[in-house]
Amino acid sequence: MSSEPKPWAGRFTEATDAFVEAFTASVDFDKRLAPYDIQGSIAHAAMLKRIGVLSEEECQIITQGLEQIRGEIERGEFSWSVKLEDVHMNIEARLTERVGEAGKKLHTGRSRNDQVATDVRLYLRHEIDRIIREILRLQTGLLDLAEREADTIMPGFTHLQVAQPVSFGHHLLAWYEMLSRDRERLLDCRKRVNIMPLGAAALAGTTFPLDRFYTAELLGFDRPAANSLDAVSDRDFAVEFTACASLIMMHLSRFSEELILWTSAQFDFIDLPDAFCTGSSIMPQKKNPDVPELVRGKSGRVFGHLMSLLTLMKSQPLAYNKDNQEDKEPLFDTVDTLRNCLRAFADMMPHVRPNRDSMYNSAQKGYATATDLADYLVRRGVPFRDAHEIVGKAVRLGIETGRDLAHLSLTELQRLSATIGPDVFEILTLEGSVRARNHFGGTAPDQVRAAVKQARQRLEEVAKT
């Protein structure tokens, strides 16, 4: 049995079982919250001074003591104790050891229930801001690459079959747009994270006349939580963040899958920088796209954390329950995994080198301009279904003779439809096909460059906010 007294030990007659003490402790992982616990405690002390619970001197002593503890933690000199259960009790015990009786007054008007909920929200708000910066960095790299490759032609796919030619820059901008929605979702999620539970105490509020709006202002929260029961018990903000993270990881996994395919000898569309690949221990010719493969694999890890948090919350009655100790490890790992994956992509993408000839040659193999020929016939008055049949016959002729549509003769094409004229070859080339889609959101190089310019302006506006 453990003999060390607990801060809550007054009503107990037996010491906590040593196994139970270790089993229920969270300090091994929640010590990550220490900077936010100290930040929240300093603001709480300032509020207690404001309402007369602490004197000016006591508030100053507490604040100085907390700053000294912050320094100990940052220097790695702080001694964490499992016997003190969690980050909150460890810091409070050290504070009392440092400053004496004043330290015992800090917990007035609060509980570990509202304290931890506040710490997690402060932590997550900070991490969302860091993650958004990585998204912006990745988006900037994508824009730079898209602008450079606006004229590079590659096959666009449906069902992983060659469909129509597109600009490689246009393809990259599709990823940019996905990340824009991801960033917007995180910003929206941040609004619901940025609500302060502190002052809800254990579940019902407190008899002390707390100025919760003042504390919220000090901590940069938009407002205090409106209901004390809800404030301490729900973790929907963590679930929402993990759902946003899952969507980002789903997008990164899709990016990864394409990069992996494109680096293969069968595609040979791109070359990844050596710094982001590894070799084989037995096959000297191998250059493995390990970073995209690992990012693709880590998506399942984050999806699992989302299910874990949903399951954690689904049967909890109001208000706080010990179950909620289990929210931190999946949340922390989601944050770390997502930020690291975004960092890897943001570092890697500016150095991706396209193999333009391979892309172009691949686009020539799949009769990618068939739809252009159908559109050409429709513009000349042929009903679409008839045009579809004519083009299908043209494709069959190309397959039988081993030629692309652009290499069929005018005579051969006119046998299929007398409406076809010499100008047809302007739209049967890959360049003509891509240039023809010259409208907002289209793949024409001019549209790609215009989209890059507009996107850069949007990112500049975001950077100012």
C-alpha cells in the first residue's frame, strides 16, 4: 500500500492500493498539459485576486511560484510522481512546497474536472493553430509546383483508366482545394474548442463569486461555458477535432496513393527526392516511397482514435466520469500523427520532379481525346448519342490499327461521319484538348495559372488573420 497522503485523503481510512494507484494515474501522459495547466492557474489566481479571495501579495507569490515551476519543467528538472496521480496535483503539490500556505489557496473555486477540461482546450487550440500553419505551408508548396507545371500534360483518370488529358498543375490544385476545406473545418472546430470550462468546478459551479468572463479574457477564450454540467463532462470538441483530423488524413492517404503509383516503374510520372525515400536491404535497385506509404498507413491510426473517442463518450451519464481520463492519449496521438504527416508532405512536395515525357506518353495511350471528338460532332449538329457511337467506332479503328485518334486520317474519320472536317485535328491533340477547357475550374493552362494567382491571394488574406 502507498503511504503518501493524497490531497483528497480526508474522508479515507486506508491508503490507495499500489496497483490501483498506478492503474488510475495519468501523469505519465497528461504531463504534456503542464504549460496549459500553469497558464490556467495563473489566470485563475488573477481572478481570485480580483474578487478578493487572494491578496495582491498572495497572487504575486503564487504566480512567481508557478513561473518557477514552469522553468523547472522546461529544463527537465521537475520530479513527476505517480503517487500524485496527474499533472494538476503534481504542480499544486510542488507549488505548495515552494510557496507554502498561499499555494493551498489556489484551488479555491475550481475542481480538477473543470481544470483538466480547460487545459485540454488550451492545448488543442494551440495545436490547431500549429496544424493550420503546416496546412498553409503544404498548400504554398502545391501552388508553386502547380504554377511550374501548368503546361505539363498528364492523363486524367476515372476508375484508374485513362479518361481525358489534364494539366499536372490542375491535378495538384485538386489537392490544394481539399486542404482548403480541411483548413476551414479546423477553423470552425476551433470556435467550439475556444470556450472556457473553468469556473464550472466539479459539476455545479461554486459558491464563490467568480468572474468567469475575466478569466476567459485572460486566457483568450471567446466566452465561458454556459452550463457547468456540460462544461466538465463533454468531450465533443475533441471528437470533432479528431473527425477533422480523420478527413485530413483521408486526403493525405489519397495523395499518398497517387504518389506511390506515380513513382512506380509502371507509371514513372514523378521522382521523389532521395531524402524522403529508402532503399532495400537486398535489392540494390529499389527506391521505396516510404514517406507516402507511412502516411497512408497512419490514416488508419487516426480513424481508430476517432472511433475510440466516440465509444468513450457514448454511454456516459452527466457529469464528469473517470472514463474521460482516456480521452488524452488518442487525442495527443492524433495531434502528433496529423502534424507530422503534414510536415512530411510540406517538406517533400516542393522537391517532387515530374517526368513530363512519361506523363505525356501515357496520356496518348488511352484515347483520351475521345470526348473532345464527341463534343466536336455535337457542335456540328450530331445528336450526342449518335456522336457517342461514331467516336466509339473511331476508337475501335484505332485499337485495331494501333493508332491514337489524332493519327487516324481525315478520310478514315469522314467514313464514320461526313460532318468531320480538317479542323478536327486541332482538338484531337492533347494540347488542343487541354486548351479547350478554358473556363473557371477547367484544366486549361491559363485557367491553372489564374487559379494559382487567386489561391495565393486567399492565402495572403489568411496569413493576415
